[in-house]
Amino acid sequence: MKSPRRSWLIAERASARQKQCQENRLEISKEDAMAEKILLVDDDCNILDGYRRSLGREFLMETALGGEQALKLAADNGPYAVVVSDMRMPGMDGIQLLSSIKA
């Protein structure tokens, strides 16, 4: 069992780390931010919401509901450092999407 003092120290370190991450994000230039963005693509909005909740505080990201929307975002707001795509989507599967974005 953790002592109250140890739990407090762990919480303080986590808070300091989170504050440092937020400050570092503010120092990123616009060009660097463009290169560090992540595009997440899925046809299920619940999956995209989960990505936003779990990764949104640590990464600059955009989400697309399907392949067509992802292609539009890539053309308008690209480039992205990473593109994460569902493999089975209606209309355009993940392989087709990633091939189109890479080209």
C-alpha cells in the first residue's frame, strides 16, 4: 500500500510533467506542428472519440470519419507525421487510403 506522502509525490510529478508537456507544445513552431500531426481514420465515431480521449492531450491530431474525408483533410491540412487507419471501411479500405495519401 502506498503511503499518502508517496502518492502525493507521484501526483506532483505527474502534474509537473503534464505542465511541461503543455508548455513544450506552445513552443512548437507552426512548421514543426505540421510535421508532428497525426491523422486518425475510422468509420466508427466511437473509436475516433476514444482516440481523442486517450491521445488528445499528448498529440496534435485530426480525425476523419472514412476514407474520403481523410483524403480531403490530407489535401487541405497535410502533411501528417503518422496516419492511422481502420482497414475495413465502406467505400475505401485502409490500404487504398494509405496508398493514396502516400502518393
